[in-house]
Amino acid sequence: MAFDGFTISNLVYELSGCLTGGGIQKIAQPEKDALLLTIKNQKQVFRLMLSAGAALPLVYLTKENKPSPITAPNFCMVLRKHLNGARILSITQPGLERIIEIKMQNLNELGDETVKYLIIELMGKHSNIIFLNENRVIIDSIKHVSALVSSVREVLPGKDYFIPNTKEKQDTFTVTEEFFCQNVLEKPCSVIKAIYSSLTGISAVMAAEMAYHAGIDGDNSCKSLTAEDKSNLYRSFSSFIERVSSHNFTPNIIFKDYEPIEFSAFEMKTYETFESRHYNSMSEVIEYYYGCLLYTSDAADDK
């Protein structure tokens, strides 16, 4: 499963509880597209891994301290200049977007308090880590995106920051039953595709889970749905949104023959015949799951 809005919501809730109020002690860039922040909060030291890698964009707390290059990359140096000693004010997620926003406060060269933002966009090949000033203007980013690369949005120093265009998708938290039944479920496609292509933050896996909870085959066409089916689907969808709003998460990994094949912030009834292991945090899930993927990939490369 790629990072979806539910996974990120679980992660933001976890990180907010651990890191809000903490101070940034160290900033490292162990890989081209990754940062490792060392944060001290309430006499505990936390390491936060942020990766904007196209293949594996990740965010999680880790105990591992990865080695860094002798000469820090430019982006790392910019962050050190502005954020060493900064205090974390909040960690949030806009809507159910695949975005994490870390708001920080520090002193500038004149000794005045100033606010900065670190934005982590977890969007596959479009993933990025973007550093903003108090006016949400880009100071720098781990990946520069010019107009030659993207006609939708430039990510360059001096440009205003805005969330990538998702106007074709509805904010999941504002969806009414009328909109869900008359707009989402009227598309000429499968139920699963109608849900994940219409609403922010919902993956195909979670759309299938919603359909399963409603007693509907998600691969069926929306045209086959009765009024009762649509109502059941909306209730299933609403129950997941309520669980997000109340932070009722159950981080887990699904295993098949001892190999991890899926993970989720919720119990997955679509995988009820497989082994499911629960974890104390989403960070543990992510670190273990992707650690297995990297190990499998490395083993394959060695053959």
C-alpha cells in the first residue's frame, strides 16, 4: 500500500503526541532525498526519518542513526541555518491529503521569534520536502521543480507554496450523503475506482475495504448499485471517517506465508483469512514493512 490519507492521519496523530513542543537538536541528510531530524522532547530523544524518494516516500520515527556524508548537501545546510534549536509548534495534515506539515518557531538573526514550515509531500514520484518561511514562501526544497518539469506547479526558492491541484477530488471530510450517492457513485466505473478517484486521501485498498464492510463487491459497476447499496456504502465510508476523527487507529501488517503483503491504520476485513499482526505505532509498521521490502530488493540484486 502506498501512503494514503488514513495512514498519514495515524502517523500525524502519533508524531504530534511525541514531538510537539520538542526542540530540533540535529539535522542530517543521509541520502539524496531523505532527512533525519533528531528531536529532544520531555527528556526523550526521537529520530524522525523523512524521505521523498520516488520509489519509497516515507515518514516514521526510528531508533536507527544513519551515517551522513562528510559534506552536508545544500538543502541540509539551509535547514541547519534556520532550524537548529527550533521548537516544534504543531504537526498537522491538511484535510486527508498525503501531506504532513511541521510548524516550527525559532529566533532569526535579529533575535526575533519567527515561524517556519517543513512540508513533506508523500505522493509517489512527485514526493518532496519543502521548506517555507512565515509567509509560506518557499525558501528551498529537497527537489527543485521548474516549469520545464511541471506546468502545474513550480517548486523553487521564492515561489509561493500551494498544495498540488486536487480540484477534481472532493475533500473527504466535507462529503455529504447526497454528494456521495449522486456524484461519487454515479461514475461510469467500478465502485472502488469511483471512491478513490473522487475523494482525497483514499487508496484503492481502502475503497475496497469500505465496499466489503458494506457487503458489496467493489469491482462491480456503480450502475449495478441499488439505492440501499449506496446508503450502505455511505455508512461504511462515514464509519471510517469517524474513526479517523476520533483517532481510533489499529496499526497492523498483513502477512502471507510469513511475508508482509499489506499494512493499514485499520483492521482489514478483506484480508481476514491472512495473518494480521498489530503494532504499537504506525512508525513501527512502516519501518518493519519497508525494511522487509528493501531487504527483499537487495537480496534480489545480489543474485
